[in-house]
Amino acid sequence: MKLFQSLPLLFIAYLFCSCGNTDKTGAQDIKFDGEVVDFELADDLYKFHDQIKNKTIVNRRFKHKDVVAAIQDLDPSIFEVRTAGQSIEGRDIFLIKIGQGAKKVLLWSQMHGDEPTATMAILDIFNFFQQKNQFQELKAALLNELSIYFIPMLNPDGAERFQRRNALGVDLNRDALRLQSPEAQLLKKIRDSLDADWGFNLHDQNRYYAAGHNPHTASISFLAPAYNFEKEVNQERGEAMQIIIAMNGVLQEYIPNMVGRYSDAFEPRAFGDNIQKWGTRTILIESGSIKDDREKQRLRQLNFTILLTSFNEIAKGAYQKLPLGLYDEIPFNNSDAFQDLIIRKANVKINDQDYKIDLAFRHGEIDNEENTDYHFRSFISDLGDLSTQHGYIELDAESLTLVPGKVYSSKVRSLKRLIKIEPLDLLKAGYTNLFMKDPPEADQIDQLPLRISSNETPDIEIAVGKNPSMLLQQSDGTFKYAIVNGFVWDLDDEESIRRAWGNLE
Ligand SMILES: [Zn+2]
């Protein structure tokens, strides 16, 4: 293992930054000297994103045809576009190059079909380079120093179905050695033929990670993957860590304490680990979740910002001044620490016994047939003492009692009649379910204050995996909240309930 930087230089870099301050929750607040990380540039890029982004793509379930359309628009005097190969089902996989510099950077996105955030950011980066804007000077400098190669959407068949695996059902990220999938063979071939200096392995992670033991989501997580079981740090892996330190610094400006780091346990079958082993400085970026950003458009903007920041860092080499120790200060990704809803300390009667429990729901996404849209089907994801977990929404139910909602067996046969129902009256009378022989489509009724179903005996059981509709009752016997399909309705908020019901029209 080579020594990374001379000690005096490290020391100077430390003096220049107010790094690694930790607050009471152990969260970090990292800032560097502007010469090492150009925060002003990052902020200009962040603000510019909305103007430059690909406006035809607005949610996560876009398809291969959308990527093809964006690529067809690229100016051949700037972009070299090559069809590098095909997926199992014959969809083209592209390799797009910009720049003539000596440092080779390779990025691949959506190796997992349902992890599209970075693909959106890459298409935005294409627009950024294609269109004349106030960043001409920066772009010229980047293209002079770097040759940047993009493989957007490595797994188009998976994207078509919005699923992780390819059409064979193989996880491409466990196929780096056996190379049975054409998509994996392609990535290996491109990596080897370029012998890239830098590799960006771009993924999404689920929305339930926390950044360490903080009440913050891991909105973006990083890893400089290990290349052996001993987790050694050589020159290349160290440099990958330094770029991560720079990106983390930028992200702290926008999503403070919401950045995590993956464990670097070596996975012998994964691409990131192997590409690091093959000598490419490899960086894993996992886009997680930000509250109220279900379609990840803010995460797309942040990906755009940190990827361009990284290109600038690599081009200038300034990152080499960043002390490696800062990498270890990024808190570990803490899996299953978040829930979509947590009801705290509710009183529940089971078999005539009283219990106090925390109850968590997750809002599962059920895709439509074309995998272009989804509706929510929620389920109880955990119960018991959930004091170590955090909720996107939290409800204090210490003084409330959880009771199952009743089924209202209406003679409602049409949407027209359904719209006329007064949901609040039913909720106040203890009904949370409405029986209807022929209910509207699931996506129309998944976020209503009453659960409409053709099932006359819906779930009432409070158990993991079930989706009971319930009411939270006050000591005077009146109901304060309804929990329907994992969403909370405040019965004092008449306006919200009426508005939601109005969406049926
Ligand atoms: Zn992934």
C-alpha cells in the first residue's frame, strides 16, 4: 500500500477546513476550503439544473424508448454515440463519449432496472454539454482534461418491467465473474477496453435507510468498494474515497446529515468490487430518498450536481488534498431504520388484555400492467417497541386506543353515488371500510379516507404483512384519527378529508 499524501500536506488541508464537527446526534457538518471543493460552482450547477433538465422525463418509470429519444437528439460534433450491444430482449445499450482528455471516466447507470435516478441525471448532463450556457468555460476545461464515457440504462429490459433483475431474472451486480448476461459481458468488455481511470457505479437504494443512528434518511449513500477481503486501501481506492469526500461536502449544503456510507465488506461477484480490483478508481452512488420526493426529482438534481462536481475535481486534481480520514466520518448506512408511518405507543386490546405498541406501516408500490405508474398498497411492516426506528410520518398515540374500523355495507353501485357519500360522517361513526360490488380502479382509491373494496370482510388483524383500516379513539369515545391503507386522516381536518374525496370525481 502506497502512502497517500505527505503528512505536511494533509495537515495543511486539515487547517483549511472546519471538518468533521459532530453535533449531539453524531451527525456531521463538513466544510472544505473553496479551493479544494468549489462550492460556488456546485451551487451554480444545482440552481441551473431546473433550466437544463430533460423535461420529457418527470418520474421514475420512464423506459428505454425515452432514453433512445434523448440520445437521438445528441449533437455528433460534441458526442460520440455508439451502440455497444443489446440486452437479452434486443434493446440497444449505448456508449456515449464526450471529451478528448487523457483521464478516462466511465459511468454506468440502472444496472438494476428499478433504479433510475442517475439515468435521469445523465440525460440532464447531456443537455448541459449540448446546449450553450454560462458554463462554456468549465465545459471546455472538462472536455480538455477528461474523456467521459456514459452507459445510461445498462439494464433496459429490467427498466421496462421496473424490476431489479434483467430479463433472465439475473441480478447483473452478481454476474461480474460468471458473466452469463449480455449486459454484464458488455460492461466488462467496455471497462477492459477503456481501462478507465474512474468508474461511477450508479444505483438507487430503498427509502428505509438512515444515515447512521440519526433520525435522517440516507438520501444518498456512497462506497469506494473494497477490492479484497482485507479491505486494503491502495492509491486508487484512496482516490475514490477522496472524490466521495468532496461529493459529501457538497451534499451537506443541501441535505445536511442525510448522507450515508455502505459497509465495505468485499462482495466477490459484484461489479463495483471487481472494477476496483481491476484498477479503476470506483465509486458507488446510491440514491435513497428524501421526504416528499417520491419520484426522486430532487435526488436527480443532486446527482447532476455531484457528478459534475466530481468531473471538475478529477480534471483539476484538487481532491488529492482532502484527508482520507474524512471518509470514515460519513456515518454508515443503517438499513430498515425508517418506516413510512409510525404510530407511537398506541393502546391496543387483544384477547381482553391491554398492550402499548408502536405500529409501523410501509406504503408498498403496486405497478400497473405497463409498469408506467403505480398505486399504494400498504402493510404493517413492524410492531412492538420501535423506539430505534424513525417514520416519515409519526403519530403520537399515547393517549389513544387503536380499534378496528367497521365495514359500511352500502348499496352504492356507481361512482356517481360513491362521490355523494360523506366520508367524515362514516369515519365519526366508526366506519373505515366501504363495501362496493364493483369498486373503481385501485389507483383511484388508494389514498382515500375510506377503504373501498369488494371484500366484505377486509383485514382487521394487527399483524405484520396485514393492512387493517383502524381508528384511534379518545378517552371520551370519539375518534381522533383514521388509518386507511397506511395513511393518516385527522378527523378534525374536515377540509383535507373532503378534498381527498373530491379527487374521486
Ligand atoms: Zn442497485
